[in-house]
Amino acid sequence: DIQMTQSPSSLSASVGDRVTITCRASQSITGYLSWFHQKPGKAPKLLIYDVSRLQSGVPSRFSGSGSGTDFTLTISSLQPEDFAIYYCQQTYSIPWTFGQGTKVEIK
Amino acid sequence: QVQLQESAPGLVKPSETLSLTCSVSGGSFDSGDYHWSWIRQHPWKGLEWLGYISYTGGTFPNPSLERRLTLSIDTSKNQFSLKLTSLTPADTAVYYCARGFGVVGANFDSWGQGTLVTVSS
């Protein structure tokens, strides 16, 4: 199975900050990576797929980049509703696997 | 707007079989553009994809669960289902059903609310 490793595991940030989360795959997944966020008691919500494609309805402050094994999710200006846990997921090969999560907390 | 809703089995005993059903409303169930997946979330292990089924009944389970997992679909009821046998406490998790799009249906754009399954005697 492809292992997905996120960093950091948690971060504290203020509203308006630029936030970057990294995801590394244990082998190349070319351009097949998604990002989700999850709020307490809710299902994960798809933000970005295929590395950089913004899911319909997701604000443009979210962006994704990367290829091969190293990927980044950037939130250009953190908003109050963005405090959540963020997960990456490889969609390159079955079994599809997720990172362990990055918790974004209010500073 | 598609909506997914898992059934709620609650507490199940070790060695028993878990049966879950996901009801899909709001369209798209009969579209060949989507696959229908099960995903679970352990408190200690994070998110784990369990397997998918297509509208035509083709299935692809996670190899780690292949011997214990059965996926089925009832197109007349707009439902798909999961059976997981030989349960242990390690199967305790929140179970989600989800719709996947894309070339292999791996982009999960709609999810059920999740149902907590506790395996305990």
C-alpha cells in the first residue's frame, strides 16, 4: 500500500494567515492526490482533487500543487471556518489511502 | 443535490457480521459516472477506504479486507450495502458511505453523515 505522510501534524494560525500543509507519498503517485477537511462530528469534505483542481463550491483561497511524491495544500488567507483537520488522499492505486491528518487550530 | 444516508447498526458483538446499507437520494445513482464506496474512520488509525461498487455491480474491495468484505447494490431501491464478517474490536469505527467520481471513482465528493459501529461483547 502507498503510505501518505502529512506534516505538520498540527499547527496554530491566526485568521488571515497563509497556511501550508505538506503531504508526501511513499512512492510516486504522479498527479493523483486529493485534499479534504473535516470538522468535528462531520464527514470529510472534498476541497481539491487531481492535485490542483478545485472542487465545485470551494473558495479560491484553497490551492494545491505538487507532483510525484511531494504535494502541498495552501490556504492563502485563513478564515474562521477553515479551522479543521486536513487530510490528503492518494487516488493513484488501490487501496486508496489517506494521510494521518493535520489539525489547524486557532492561535 | 445527492444525499447519502447510512443505516445504524450500533453495537455488534465480536465474531458477528456487520451489515450496513447506504441509501442514495437526489439523483446520480444510476449514472455510470460514479462509483459507490465505503470508508471508515478509526479514532487511532484515521481514514481507511474499504471498497467500492459500481452501478453495474462490479466491486473492488480493499485487499486487506477482501476475505471478510462483501459489497452489493440494489438499483431498484437506490441502495448499496456492505457486509463485514468475523468482527473484532479493531473494526470499531465510524463507517461512511461516499460517492466517488473521476476515472476510477476515487474522488469522494459526497458523503453520508457516518454511523458509529462499536464491536464489543
